[in-house]
Amino acid sequence: MRFEEIQHRIEQYKSQGKTLFTTSSFQSHSLVLLHILSRIDNTIPVYFINTGYHFPETVKFKDQVADEFGLNIIDLKSDVPKFMQRDPMGKLLFTSDPDHCCYLNKTRPVDAMLLSHDIWINGVRADQSATRAAMKEEQPAKYGCVRFHPMLDWNSKMIWQYQKEYDLPRHPLESSGYVSIGCEPCTRRLDPDMQEREARWFGMNKVECGLHTDLINK
């Protein structure tokens, strides 16, 4: 979708009395959607899923982007304290059960947002994975909420061109070889022969956190 189409759809939702929100990981490529939303309506709440495991650089970058774009950013945290996020051996869940770790720190907090909002503006792209390629531009989620995927038909070249046109800031870890940046324990630098998402949960047979598998109706 192009800017005008995204703007029209958002204005249409608002005219229908729909409540909107978006989420962001504040990676460089995710800033395109945030910048577009800031041009359309910067009061739409942007939830930063604060797992407590993010790189310090990501948290600092989030604050920088909030200031530059004039966004309404809200931290979204798990209601389960870290000392309870351990397996029977006492190890933190990201070491032994990353799926459950993601559920507690990402999926469950956003699940609650679906109860209180009508439209989830989500920046997934079809070129990122087979799971995302199977998604539709508008797709039902839980509790009657609808996922709106305005970036679905964008590719990495289009993202780069928009970043260049508007001189968007870049995540500080990109210069160190990080491309897909999530929680620090589950993110590694990208090797030349790896695809973007393979830098996440490396060696764990896992490519999604649950936000785009559990919180969507096919």
C-alpha cells in the first residue's frame, strides 16, 4: 500500500469509531511504518513490548524515535515478574523454553490489547517469512479485533528507499552487523549466508515469537 492508501484506510477506520493501536520493535526497518503513522496521526498509541531483555541500544533508540517523530509510545510489560519466569531447574525460560518466554513477555501482553482495541496496525511484510507471506492485508484477530497490514506488499528495497528519502535514523547496532534485532539473549549478528529472520533464536528451530501465529485468525 502507498501512503495515500494507508491514510485513507486509517481515516476510514476512525470515521467508523474504531480504536487503533500499533506495536513496534524499533528496528530500523520498522521505523517506516512509524514515520508514516506520524504523518497521518501521531496520537495513535505505539506499544513497545518491553520484555526486559532488549539491548540497551534499542531502549535508547526508542526514546530518540519518540522524540523525533512526536509519537505516543507506551511501554507494554508482562504481568509475570522475571523471578517467576524460570523452568523447574531454575533457569530463565529463554534458555530452555523460548516459546513460553515469548508468550509471557510478548504474546500475552498484546493479547490484552486486542480486548480494548478494534484495529491493530501491524508492520509485517510478506518477504520476511513464509508465515507472513500467507497473510492478508486485513485479517481477523482475537476478540473481534482486526489486524491491518499496510506494509505487507513492501520489500526491503522499498523500505531502504523510504529510509533514504526521509533520512530516517538507523538502529545503532546495525553498524555492528545486526539486522533483525529482538531480545538480546535471542539475537545474533547476521552471517552473509543467512536470511534476515535466521538471526533470531538461532539454532532453536524457531522463527516467530507468537504475535503473528497465535494472535491471528486464518
